[in-house]
Amino acid sequence: MDFVQLRNLLEPLVIGLKEAGTHAELPDFCKKLGLPIPAQNGSKRERLTTSFNALTDAELPTVACNLLTYRTPNSTVRNQIQDILWSDSSYPTIPIRHRREVARKLDTEELYMDARKFDELLERLWILDTHDWMALFNGGKPEGLRADILQHVHRNPEDWSTEFLFDQLGVYEASDRRFALFLEGLASADVRPDEASQRHFVACVNEPLHYCGVELRETDFENGYPVFSLVSLHSAAKRGPKNLIFASPDKPDLRFKDALDNDIEIVTNTDKVLVYDRPIGNEGLRWSDLQQWWGETKQITDDTKAKHSLYRRLKACLPHNSPPQALLFEAFFEGFRHAVPSLPALLPEVWLHWDPRTIKERGRDALLRFRMDFLLLLPHGVRVVIEVDGKHHYADDAGYADVQRYAQMVQADRELKLSGYEVFRFGAAELQVPTAKADIKAFFDGLFKRYSVPIS
């Protein structure tokens, strides 16, 4: 994230707040925006300047988000701030060529059903002019691009092609996230309050999007309508995880507390298994999310203590007979250190399948893989499984090659991949050489680069 540029953009906005209230009101106003409480002496400008200068780089994004919520600047500055904030999050890359093909595909389709909601979508994402758009609701007349859209898109839709409209808005040069939000907005029930129209729109744009490895996919259901998100074709073709059961090397004792709502309960040994029970959105599950959940669940208010206790709890669940697995876990945290909070959480001993019957009882219909060594839930629904293979993956108890055991392993891999998981395997032997930790760091660097996960 470009903190220098973000600071330069925020400073005049914060200093400009001197007109927003009295001296007595400044402390509460600063607190609301995440600014340090200003000094008691000096002019309002001086007090705000001192408060802003006391901000650390790490605090700037919070202040920026609060400003965009409570004191939205003009659309040009707003977009500049948003793009800086979004630079640390990943979104599927859509080249200009494919954006143009989407526009051409939509040229013969209905771009929106609700004109007012369509205009609100444009206002949220694009720069229609530099004037205060709220003046329109007080009798003002549209100006600039806003007026052109009214004339050539609403009143005379045959005037402008969708490709030309996208060009005027700046769609082709916009950040990947802004473009994604635009497509998601066009597919939303706000802009097209008809499910059949939503699905027809999605089918139209997915045709050109597939050529660059992404698609609009149904990821939720809200107010009776489907919700669509732009995701990588590599991501699991499912909605967000409902039950994340992990950090338990032993089969957990589960039961359904409410089978209709898919609510589960750990019956015995609750201290030996973790269940993450919060929604996992399009950003995936980051270490910071997991740490916050852990701290609140265990009532640990100190962030440092929460971080260390969570790390110890996860490390303790690793099998004692697999030092290579423990080394991979340690190497991840040592290799990325301060970047870990913003990275996907490395979840150990994750339960993929759960069957109350044993494999012997289930017979040939038994599920092949119950537990994963490690799982990462990356942005946009990408699920990455990491396995550390010891002898038991390919040899029998006597140490001889077991072709049946190996065949079961590769069959289970195929099933995982067909379900949308990405599977990566380490041989235990390669994690027992002097360069193992450096090799693990290089692997995760390449993994995050492949899926556009920023390492701050």
C-alpha cells in the first residue's frame, strides 16, 4: 500500500474538517474518524494538523475508510483513496481485451432494469463529474458525464453502445476490484430485480470472462434473490464454508444440534477441536480474522497474547510422529513474520469428511480422505490443500510399496480437484534437508503470486 500517497490525499480532507464543528466538538469528531484526540490549545486547523501528524501508517487505512463513510470527498479523490486501499487485496485480473468483449456482449442486452439503482451504482464507482451530486436532489441539473448518460443512455439508449459507455466511465483502465464491483453491481437484484434477468445477465458476461479464467458465480442468497461474485475458475464451485472443523488430529465426536440449519456441536473433548463458526466471505480467511475470533472466543483482549496462544494451540495439534509437518507450519510463520496477519490462515488438521461409521463398516462406499494436513482459504473461493507425505501414503505397515494405498491417495486427490480444491504435496524427505525452510518460503511466495495474494 502506498502510504505516502494515501497520507497526501487524506491530509487536506482532515484539515478541511475544521469547518465541520466547534472546538468543543472536535474530540468526538476525531474519535469517530479514528484520529487521535487533538490538543486542547491552538486553532482548529492547528489541532487537526497535530492530530493527523500523530497517525502512524498502520492507522491511515482505518481513517481513510471512516472518512469515506462519514465525510465522502468528491468522486475523483474518493476513487484515488479506494484504489490505494484496495491495492492490498486481490481480485481476479481482467485484461482490457476481455472487458471490451464483455461490453460488446452486453450491447444487445438490457443493461439494467431499475434506472435509479443503475445511476446509484455509477455514482458509487465512477467519476461522473467533480460537482456535488447531492445538489441534484435539491433541484440542480445534471452536468458533465452525468448529463450525457441521462441523454444518451436513459432517454435515447440507441445513441451510445455499451462499449462507448464503458469507455466514457473509464471501465477499461479501472482497477480489477472496481471492475469486479461494477459487474457484481450490474448482476445484483438492486439493478435488475428479477432472478431470470440476473441469471441471463450472468450467463452473457461469463462467456467472454471464461477466456481469462474468471466468472460471475452465485455465492449467496439475499432477500429472495441470488448474489453473484466475480471469482477465479480455480475456486471451489461452492458457497462459503458452513462448518470449519480443524486443529484436531483425532476424529471429533460430533452431532447435529439443529439438522435443518446444519448447526453442529462437539459432544466430548471440546478442548481438542476447533470450530470456526463465522461467515467466510470473498476475501477468504486471514490470520487476523482467525486471531480476532480466537481472542473473542477465549476472552483474550490483548492482541499479542491472543496471537501467541492461537499459534501454540494450532502447533500443538500437529501429529507428534510428523516432524516435517511441524517444520512446514513453523517455516510459514518464520518466513512471513509481520505479513502473516494479512495473509490467508494456514489451518492444520482440517476435517474434510465426517462419517459416524468406520471405513470397515462403510465398505466400498467409504469416503477416501477424512482430514487434510493443511488448508488455506484464499480470496474468491480458492481453496488450497497442502499435504505432507510420509511413508504411510505409499507403503504398508512393514515399509513395502503399497500400490493400493497409493491408488487410493491419487483417487482422493482427483476428487478434491474436481470439487474445486487445489492440492499441493510435499514429500517428507524434502522437508528434512538444510534448505527446507527456504524451500517452503519459496513455495508460498509462488503460491501467493499465482493467486494474486499481496504480501505486505
